[in-house]
Amino acid sequence: MKNTTLKALIFDVDGTLADTERDGHRVAFNAAFDEYGIDWHWDVELYGKLLAVTGGKERMRYCVTHFLGSDNLPENFDDLVPELHAAKTRHYTELLATGAIPLRPGVERLLNEARDLGFRLAVATTTTPENVTALFSHTLGEESLGWFEVIAAGDIVPAKKPAGDIYTYALNAMDLKPEQCLAFEDSRNGILSSQDANLTTLITVNGYTQDDDFTGAAIVLDNLGEPDQAFNVLAGDAHGHSMVDCELLTKIHQQHND
């Protein structure tokens, strides 16, 4: 008989734990372009289109191919991409240090409850390990990095989301089966990745992803909710709950794995 007891929660980061994209990564990219004297500016609308691609280095190349063309290409662009990405990461972590990017509603509450109840925690994200460390350190405190058994991030696997490799890496590192875990995502690429790894998936949308196709998600919410701030259910069954807690997660997981 398969062991389908829920044992672990695996979290995406950008857009899921915090609204990092519009007012974090986008701003940091523009600061890096300015630093290198590159006449690019990613406005809110353009950045939304660039989110079709995961990974910062990949996103810059996608921008050139689909929106700029070779006429606006800096010299030695391929060699410059890693430098630009490193500069962007530096600007991003500096921005996080100002407290400008808080965690989304319900995130800290749920993490603390899950830890108290003995659930194992992991991260599966395309963002860099440095970005994960900075976000957790400045929102939850440096000790929070020890809450997560596995932080699978960045280039640790060659194929980024929507491929399921990053989730498979996390599952293997924890020696768990997909049916023992629940994934948290916010985007179409994210759920394609988690589904590729056969994971039951909870979605919390944000401004960039609210119109994405989340076919196959266990439940789609606008956020995780707080005692004084109920979530809105966009798809699925919340079993009478108004915020995401471990009781609801167990019900959702059981419904989709029995």
C-alpha cells in the first residue's frame, strides 16, 4: 500500500511567499542596467511579459530575442549576462534589506504552524540561493534558513521551470515520494513544474498571474489568509476554512491522493 500521509510542504519563492517580481526583481534589473550604462528599462507591463520565462539570465536573453532585437544589444552581450545577473542580485538583496518586500499574508503564520506540527519544509525555486537567503533573513530572521530541510534554487538543476527537475531534486534530497508532499505555487510555469513532478499543488495568485491557467491545481486562492483576513477561493474546495492551516492542507492533500 502506498504511503500517502502528508509529510512535507515544498514552496516556490517569487510571487508565492512574497510579491517579489514587480517591485523587487524588476526594479533590481533596471538598477543593474543603469549601473552598466545599458539603455534598457523594464516597465511593469513588459516585465509581466518577460515572466513567461523563468530564470533571470534566461529572461534577459528572451527580452533580446522577442522584444529588442540585435540593434539594441550591448557589446559582448553573452559574456555580460552573468555579470548583469550578479549585479541584479546585489541590487535585489539591498532592496530586501530595506524591508520593502514583506511576506504575503499567511506565510509566516503557516510556516510556524507547520514547524510546530512536525511537517518537513523545503524550497523549490528558479531564483538564486542568494535571493532566497536574503528574503528569509530580512523577513523571518537568519535562523529561518534552518527551518528548510532543502533549499533547491537557481542553477542546481539544468532545466528550470516549467520542467519538474527542481521539484524532483527536492524530493530526492528528502527521500520522499510526490504523494507525501504538497507544493505551493503562484504561476502557470510553476504548476507545470510541480505537476511534472506529480505533486498536489496549492496556488496563490498575484497581480501578474491571476489570469494564468491553473488546470489541475488542488485549490486556487488569492492568498493564504489570516485570522482577520479571509482568503478568496478562485477554484477548488476550501472545506469551510477561511485561511490556510495544516488541517486544510491535510484535507486537500488527502482528497487528491486517496
